[in-house]
Amino acid sequence: MPEIDALFETLNVRDLLSGHDLNDPTTPLSAPDLRLLINRLESHSLRIKSKVQSYLISHHSEFSDLFSTCQDAVSKTRLISDDVSDVIRLLSENPIDVEIREVVDEIREKSKEVKVKRESLELVSAVVGVCEALRETKEGLKCGRFGFVAERIREIKGVLRVGEEEEGEPVAYGLLRREWSDCFDEIQEVLAKFMESAVRFELDSRKLRISYQLSVGETTGIALRTVLEAMEVIGMLDYGLAKAADSIFKHVITPAVTHASTFVAVEDSCKTSREITEATLKLDHSSDHKMEDVDGDAIYSGVLKVVEFICSSLCFGNVTWIHSFGRLTWPRMSELIISKFLSKVVPEDASKFADFQKVIDRTSQFETALKDLSFISPSDTEGRLSKYAENVEVHFASRKKIEILAKARSLLLLCNFTIPQGLATSLKSDGAETLDASSSKHIVRLLFSSEMCVVSEAASQLVHLVHKTLEDVCVSSARVSLEFYHAARDSLLLYEAVVPVKLGKQLNGINQAAVLLHNDCLYLFEEILGLAFEYRASFPSSIKEYAVFADIAPRFKLMAEEVLQRQVQLVISSLQEAIDSADGFQDTHQIKQFESAKFSVEQVVFSLEKVHLVWEPVLRSKTYKQSMCVVLESVFRRITRDILLLDDMAADETFQLQRLIHLMLENLSSLLGSLISADDTSRPLDDLIPSLRKTRKLAELLDMPLKSITSAWESGELFSCNFTRTEVQDFIKAIFTDSPLRKECLWRIEDVN
């Protein structure tokens, strides 16, 4: 209705009141203006009504159609509403949804039953099919149809999912797998027998025979290739070739390696009706064999010929079969070549490494040829033989290290830890220059103290061996020098590990071997400390950082001290036991008790002389003097203590005690004299053995008057001899009876500060 819209748009109150400003709130409309406005509005209203009426009349038909359409829609809506009401009423009166649900559930159950029956039928069909296939497989096995049997075995394995068992599977599957396993074992056994009959080695004629037409029992005319193909299909190639590979390795490859210069392999074949039925490889004696195969040409060419024969005659050039045979034999073959050839041609001298390059080249060519034949997998980049040959320096060093350690161990075990008779006497009287070669091995000069020292032959030879090894370190390559360095260290540590165990029983007694061990350890201690200073500057730079010996030196210093202290304690314990037999030197005025005490003293003197004879020739003068002074101090201190502890001594008893002391000192005079001349020290012997002065003074006190004893204490003479106030007082009480004079003397002794 565009006309009516335009009419409404033309209606504007401002136009109806022209000349009057409606925006001005201060000028309200007057009555005439309002009447004019009403008249004009009525006029416009009439005009609008006329327009609307004329529009409706002109569009009467369109409005009639519109109203008819609306009426039809309302009628249809009412009909639909009635239908919906009927449906609702029907549903409320009769519950059809329950029936529908029951029908749907029934359909679902029937569908499940049909599905289960269909699956059961499929399972039964599959079981029947597998059973039929297994039956055909067994029949084919009896007829020698190995190719067919192998394919069926593989197919059935996939159907039964062998090796992929799951829980809840039908029981029939387990039974069928068991049946399949029995069938697989049967064909595996049959094929293995055929392979065993195919490859035979005749010991008498030294021939390896490979037959191409095989027969086992009633099954005849089976081709070797067919057997190999069947084994490949069912995955038993390694199992089937194992016995053949073992026989060939034992009877053919091993002689080709160990007797390469003695035997030569000769191939031959046997034909029937233009078909080759058998291939043979014979090991003949070589007429022009070499005495020694230095470069390995004979070994490698012989083994390569055997491998080529196997690849062509047994494996028919099939890469898979060749790989399988190689896996079974190559590890053992490589180890055999290493142990029987490569390890034995490792140079004895580092200067011959250049000549060994021929062996390295020939070994590399041999492995390359085996890879070309697919005997060794191309992915195997390890190259066992080439790697071993290229590491010749390491093997050389390892061998040398083993030899060094074996030599060190041997000389330690064979050494008897004794010194030649009269060695020490001639050394001290004439010097080391006059000694013969055998004796000079026992005389060494200590590195830091510059003293001459008697050592065992094992220690001097061990040090010589270590020095020689370290000299080799200085002129060797990095890898070789490292092994030599460890060999030197381990040789020294061998002494620590072997010798104390070897001398175990002797270390528990007083003997020359023990003091020799002390000297050895002292000598090794100083030599080890000097090793780093002597050789470190010449060591290869690769081992300078961690090539040290100082860490093991303190062990030998400690061992030397422990061995010496143990000897000293053993001597002291032995002497204390001898003194114990004197029963505290009591009642020596009685003949029996005096003889017992005298025997005890003689035993002490005898033991000390024995120790003197054992220690003095071997120990350094200073060490001998210090050790013997410790022993004598313990003896004199014990004897003086026992005598001073006597609480009552008769006149005859003091005389006998004095005799015992004089006897002991007289018998020990030569020993004490040897201590005085043992070294150049000017220190008096009484200072080194404090109890010696005390013992001598005790002998004087035993026949000294009471006043003289008192005066000796007052003058400090007794105190300087290490007597205590209590000892002097008790001694006086034991010898002299109670009297005013004794009381006075005891008071005077007590009064002296």
C-alpha cells in the first residue's frame, strides 16, 4: 500500500500551523489555532479513509484469496488437532509401546542367537578346515611332499595364531595348536634326518660328501634343495643346518685352520644321467707345504675355498641359506682363527709391527671375500678378525704384560729368601766391590739414604724387571705404554700379595727370611718413590697425568715396620718366657733354685746370641742397633724389676744374685760390643739401654754397706741410674734387718728431694 504510506508521511502538524513556532514554550496555542488544527486534521482523516476504501475495493479479489487461505489453514489445523487427540486417546487406552518393546527385544535375542550360531558354524567350519589341513599335511609328509607340507604348516600357524594365545579362546584352538605342534615336531625331525643324511664326512678318506638325492626310510628321491626350501618356509633353517654346520666345522674348517700348510681342499662331483648327484670336498696332504704360514695365506685361502664349496654345493648360492650357515659357524671360526693363528703371530718385538701389516691386509681381504659370498652379513661392520689384527699393539702389550707378571710371580715364588754364607762379613770387611756376581744380587744401595742394604734376590730382580718395563714405556706408543705401566705397578703389588703368604709360617718365628722381608720392603719403598722422578719426564704425554707410583710406596714402608716390630715382639716374648722360668729369682741361696735361675739366664743369653746371628748380618747397622737395644732394654728391665721386688734376701742370696748378674753381663759382653761398633754414633750404650746402667748398679748394691747405699742415693748416683725412692727403700728393707741405723738411713732417703 505505497499510496497510503505516502499519505501518512505528508501529515505534519508543523505544516498545519504555519507561522507559529511550536518549539517556543512561552507562546502557547490559542483557541483559534486549536480549532484550525482540528479542522485540518478532520480533513486529512477523511482523505485517508477515502484512500483506504478505494484501495480495498481495487484489491478485493486478493484480500478474498488471502482470507480463504487463512480459513483453510485453520480448518486443517483443527483436523490435525483432532487426529493427534485420537492418537493420544488410543495410546492411553491401549499401551502399544510395551508391545513394540517386547517385539524389539525378541528381535534382538533372535539376532544374537543367529549371530552365535553363525559364529559357531564358522568356528566349526574353521576347525574342520584346520583338521582337514592337518590330515593332508600328515599324508603329504608320508608321501615326501615337503614343499606342500611346509606351506600348510605355515598357513595353519597363521590361522591358529600360534604364539599369540589369548584368554577365553575356544578349547578347540588349544587342541588344534597341540596337534599342529606335534605335526611341526614331526616334520622338523624328518627334515633334520634328511639333512643329516645329506652331509656326511668320511674320516678314513677325509672326504666331505653332500648328496643331492636323499632317502630316509621308505621316503626316497627327495631333492636336497626341496628339504632346504621346506626348512626355510617353516622357520627351522638354523635348527636343520646345525648338525651339518657342526660336522663341517669340526672335520673340515678346523683342520683347514690348524693344519693349513699340511692339507689342501680338492673339490669333486658325481654325475648320473647328466645330473649332479653328489659333491665332495677332499682334504689331501700338500706335497709342497710351507713350514710356517706367517702371513696367513694358506689358512685364509683354505678356509675361503671350504666356504665357497659350502655356499655353492650345500646352499646353492641362496643368500638366506648362506646367512644361516654363516651365523652357525662364523663366531666359532673367527675365534679359532684368532686363537690358532692371529694370537700366535703377534710380534714379539715392537719393531716388527710394520711386517705385521701384511697379516692385517690379508685378514681384511679374507673378511671382504666372506661378505661378498654373504657368509658374513654386510651389516656386520664389526669385523672380528680385522679388528683383532688392527689392534696388534694392544695384543702385543697384553701378551708382554702377562709375560712380565708371570716372570715376576715366578721369581717371587722360586726365591727361598736366604743369603749366601758369609755375605754380610765380607760386605762389612771388604766392601761390595769384592763380591762375586751371585752375592752382588743381594747387595743394593738405598736410593735416598745411600746405605748398603742386604735384600733377597727376588726383590733385586723385581726392581730390575720394573725398571726395564718402565724403560719400554718411555719408547712405546700410547696404548702399549699404558699396558706396560700397569704391568710395572702390578708387578710391585704382586710382591705385597705373594711374599707375605709364601713366608707365612716363617714370619711367625725368629729367622732370617723375616728380616730379609723387612729389608725388601724398605728397598722397594725407596725405589718406588724414585720411579716417578726417574721416568716421568720420558713418559708419553697420554699417561703422564695418571702415571703415579707414590700411592703404593707407603704400603711397603708400613709392611717393613710391621714385620720388624713383629720380630722384636716375638724375641721379647721368647725372652720373657725364659725369664719366667727363674721364678722371680727367689731363694737363689738354695742350690736348686740357683741352678734354675742360672739356666734361665743362660737361656736368655743364648736366645740373644741367636737373634744377634740372625739380625746382625742382614739388618742395616742403625736398624739392628735400635732393635737390639729395645730387646735388651726389655730383658734388663725385667730382671732388675724381679730382683728389686724380692721382699727378703739373705746374705748368701745377695751373693748368688750378684753372680747371676755378672754371669749375664759377661756372656753378653760380645753382643754389647757389637752394638757399640754397629754404627758411627757417639751416643753411649747406657743411654740407648737405660736399664743396663741400672742392672750394673744393682750388682754393686747387692754387696754394698747400708751407709754407702744411703750416700749413693743422697748424692744422686742411684737416681741417675733410674732407681726410684721406693725401690731403694724396699731394697734396704729386704737386705738389712730392722735397726736404728736402718731407720735413720730410710729417714735420710725419705728426706732427700
